[in-house]
Amino acid sequence: MGRGKVVLERIENKISRQVTFSKRRNGLLKKAYELSLLCDAEVALIIFSSHGKLFEFGSVDINNTLQRYRQCCFNTQDTNILEEGSQTLYQEVSRLRAKCEALQRSQRNFLGEDLQPLAFKELEKIEKQLDKTLSQARQRKTQLMFDRMEELRKKEQELEEENRQLKTKLEEVLRLPVLQGAGDPSKADGNKHSQSQPALQMGYHQYVYQEQPFDARTIFPGKSNPIPRWFS
């Protein structure tokens, strides 16, 4: 009698699961050895049990096999990435080139060049765009003029304020000597004397005699005595 078909599912019985793991693990390691020996293949086998125990087989040093595997996988991934990147860059360059050509053509049309291939609607669109651009340029120009006028008006006010301050300082400097002369009595008397002195010198010169005590012993007969006229 032949064997029945084994259902491939997890074995619930723990002991049966452990026995099956040992048998099939040994069979797998044996098959790996036979494959490497018969076919001259580089085989590396790594098994972890449900308890975390490691079982491994390598036809050569397993670390070298793993390093070779990493290099192969990474080189393949890098190659795929480069191919995908090159394709994406090619598409992006093509799109940018077409956009650049369209912009250059539009610029020539706005300058009045290469208008022969354009249809009526395209020419009308360009005309509207030029009118819109001209209107915006005029608005911007007017705004700049108003801004400049406002700046000049502010500068004028600042200059007027500065001129007023300088004028006030100048008046204070000119008023300071007059205030100092009025506050000093000696200077005031000197000014008064200097103002009254020319008035005394005007007209005839008056001779003022000084009164001296009279002494009869100083009078000698026959001699001229300095007797004032008003005494006789």
C-alpha cells in the first residue's frame, strides 16, 4: 500500500513537531551537501529552530558565500536604480527641452518675429497678452512715480524742519551777548559811560575851578596873586 498524501500544515503536537524538524533538517543538510558535491555548486544553508538554535552548512566558508550574496544583490539593485534614474532623467530632460523651445518661440512672437506660421486666434491671443503686459507696465510705472514723489515730499519736510531748527539756534546765538551785557552791571555802566561820554565832549569846554582855602599871608603887595576874578 502506498503512503497517503501528507497535508502541509503546522504540526500542533510539540513532540511530533520536534521529531519532524530533526528528520527534515538532516535530510535538507544532506541534500545541500549532495548538490554541492555533484554539481560543483557553492551552497550555503542557514536554519533557525523555533527555539532560536542555529544550524548551518556551507560548501565553502559561509561568510564568503554571504558576502558574495550581498555584493550580487546590491549590484543588481544599483543597476536597476541607475536604469530607472537614467530613464527618469531622460524624460525630464526631454520635457524641459520642449518647454524651453516653446518659451523661446513665444518670446520671438512677442518681439514680432516668426509670426507667419501663426493663425488668427494665436495672433489675437498675443495681442491681448501684449495689451495686458503694457497696462501692467504703465500701472507699475505710475506707482513708482507716486512712491518717488512721496519720498521727495518727506525729504522736503525733513529739510524744512532741519532749517527751522538751525534758524532757532542761530537766533539764540545772536541773542546771547545782548543778554549777557544786560545782566552785568559793570558792563552796563561801561556802556552807559561810553554812550554819555561823546555828549560831554560836544559844544564849548567849561573850566571848573576848584575851591581852595584863602590865606591872607599868601598875598604880597606888588605881586600878582592867583586870586580868582569872582573873589574880587
